[in-house]
Amino acid sequence: MPVAPPPPPPPQPVTVTIPESTIVTVRTIDLIDSSTSSTGQTFRGSLDAPIVAGDQVVVPKGLNVTLKLVNASSAGKFKGSSELTVSFESFTYQGKTYTLNKRCSREGGFAR
């Protein structure tokens, strides 16, 4: 009786460098409020668009991500605007969590 050939080896992992200028769009799941949230606090989000390197999607849309609040300043009572600075800490893909080199993003709000 012939012996079946061994299965092929699994594909080798590929390292991808995402260019520094790449825009990553994340939709927050948890509320981040400049008046109640604390620096260092983490929040859940989801990737709102795929991350593309060259012409290849390297991280698909919809993945769970972790954000960390780096800085929060509240708007003044009558003037000024609030500002949140968050870092994109990690994402989970196919059951594995990937940590990112931190880069911050800022979002401003309107005065009350």
C-alpha cells in the first residue's frame, strides 16, 4: 500500500512595515470623555477601514483594536475646545494580538 506524502509545511510568517504616513481610521466603541476619562485608560474600538501597504490589504476592516488615552483637556465653560490624544495600542487578528509602535492621534471637540 503506498504511503501518502507528508503535508506541505505551513506558510512562513511575513513581516510587513506599514509606512509612517499611513492613515488608520478607528471607530470608538467605548465613550471617551475629556471630563471623566483618565490618562492611561484603555478603550475599545474597531478598525473603520482596512490598513493597506502598497496595493495589499495587510489588516482588514472591522478588527477589534485597543486605544489608550494619552491626554485629555476639557473645554472651558463658555469658550475653548476639548482635545483628546489617544494612541492605537494593539489589534487582534485571527486570535492573535499585535502590539503597535505608538503614534498619537488628536481629536478636538467644540465648546459647550
